Amino acid sequence: MLKNQVLNILLNFITKHYPNYTEKQIATIRYGLEGIYITITKTIIIFAIAIYLNLFIELIILMLFYNLLRMFSFGLHATNGIICLIASTVLFIGTTYLCTIIAIGLKIKLISVIISILVFYKYSPADTKKRPIINTKRRNYYKIISTVTSIIYSYIIIFTNNHFIANALLFSLVIQSFLITPWAYIIFNQHYNNYLQYKKRKEDVCD
């Protein structure tokens, strides 16, 4: 597999020049490199499809809105690279296309943004098993920033006359608000509130 070949070449280079790295450090580096590789290949594929469908500018706008929101609220991640690629392609390409063709009524917008703001306030940030958010101050900071961001998005959604911008912000808000809920984690069979499990293990060790 191309991914493993690229990662092995990079890791061999690193271990050759930094022989004192422990197995744990190498594993951490591999995880980071794998994330970078998946992100780059996923982005290239999604961008290529968007260019072919003449949706590139719209895709960039949607991704900016969505990733800005996800940056502080985190949320569910796919369990492997293939699932991530498929899910991201369907999500971004499909949503971008929908944003260009549909018109959403004011009542639906109001209901959607109110529910989304409440969800962000209650459930943000939602961590993962590999990246638990342990620090309480950091968790509170992320909660405040993501909630305020959702409020700003909501204001623009309600008052802007640009249908695509309103749709892109609304879809970003609704999709991300779902991905930080316990129900999303249950549906995809992943652990929720991973920081609590980390704290529990820490307390058990101390006892």
C-alpha cells in the first residue's frame, strides 16, 4: 500500500538520523505522519472532484466555515483512512452541491440555529480516544469559543441575503453540531467523553 511505503521511508529516515528515539516516540511520529498523509491525499481527491464539477470556490468557502467551527469543537473522527476519505468526499462535495441549489425557509433556519447553539453549549468540545482533552480550562475555553462562533454563524445565516453563504454556514453548523453529540459516537460505535476515562485511569493509578 502506497501509504505504508511512504510512512516507512519517512520513519526509516527519522530513525537513521535520530537513533535515540524510543518506540513510543516513533509511534507518536508515525501517527502524526499518517494524519498528514491522509489529509493531503484526501484534500487532493476532494479538490479534483470539485474542480471537475465546477464547485471549487464554493467548496473552499464551505470548508473554511466548517473547519473553523470544528477547530474549537472537535468531534467524531473516522476510524481509518479509507472511511475518512469516503465520508469527507461525500460530505464536502455533496453538501457543497446542495448549498448551490436549495433555498431554506426562515423558520427552518431559526429552529436549526437555536438547536445547534444549544448543542454546542452543552456538548462542545467533543474529544476522541486518541486525543482526549484533559485540561478543564482548555475544555471551557473551547466551549466558549465554539459557542460564540455558532452564535455568529447563526446571526449571519438569518440576516444575510447571500443564499449560498447562508446555506454553507447552516450546513456547517448542523453537521458539526451532530458530530459532537453522544448519539453520533453511539451510532459509529466510538467512546464519548474520553477525557473522563483518562481521568478515571489516573485516579485508579493514584489509589
